[in-house]
Amino acid sequence: MVITCFFCQNLISDFLEGILPANRHEEIKKHLLKCAACETLHQEVIASIAILREFAAPTNVPELSVRIVEASEAGKSLALRPLKFSRVSLGYLIPILGVVILFFISAKVFPWFSWFQSQLDEKQLVRYFPMSNGAGEILDEQANWIHSREPRMGSVWDEGGLSPDEFEKSFQKKGPSPELPE
């Protein structure tokens, strides 16, 4: 496989840690021998790691650990915390929910609930019966009327389009049209 510089540079850290498969490790090694830019980057990464290892690890300072814990908890949102209910609040919540459910379900218990509902009369209601009471026949008749006129209609989708004269002619009457169905 041909290794590009971009691919090699992305795998340099894995190459240094030794976690690449053996064949990929050899390919990277060969590319580093051929490419000066990638070899320079390889040496810079090795030097950076050496500098970082010279720094002493911070001692376990209690203030530092407190700051780290506070910083990690600062990002938590209230929405992600679990809700905590006391037994007293649940004792009040259950009867209230029961009354609300009864309010919406039973008009007999709360007859004044109907005051909140809008008063609809027959003019506001639309009746829709698809394909019943002759609607299917009306649709069939309209489809037949359209199909009977297709041969006389000009098509704008002919290959190459229409010239301006043909476009004008397509809107002119081409003969007697049959009477419309009643």
C-alpha cells in the first residue's frame, strides 16, 4: 500500500507507541526513510515527548483535587440530576393528579367543564365522504374528459422544446370540442 504524507503524519503517535500492526509499522518506517518532511515531524514529536517527561508530576495537593472536583461538577445541569420527592409531596401530588384526571374525564362530576369547550354548530362542521354518494363517478367522468382531450393538446415536453410559434399554437383552439358532461 502506498502511504501518503498525510496518512503517515496521522499515524506517527501510534507508530511511536507501537500499537500499529506489524505490516503497517513497516510501511510507516519505510516512508519515514524516504520522506524528509515526515521524518522531521517524527523527530519533533520524539523531542516533545522527551521535554514533557522532564517535567515533574504534581504532588497530591488537597486544594488541587478539590478544584478539579468542583470544575467537573460545575458543568452538570439540573435537568440531568435525578428528581427527589419526599413522601409528603407524593402524598399531596397523588390526590391532585386524581382530581385533574377526573376533571378531564367526567363531565357528570364537573358539568361546568362544558363551558370551556367551544360551541360548534352545523355550519362549522364539514362532512367528507370520499367515494360515496357518487363521488367516484364524478372523478371517473373528469378523468375520462381529460383523457379524451389529450390528443388535441400540445405537449411542451417534446424533445428539444417548442419554438415560440408552436408555443402560441398550442393554446389556440384546434377544432370543435365536445360538449361538457352534465
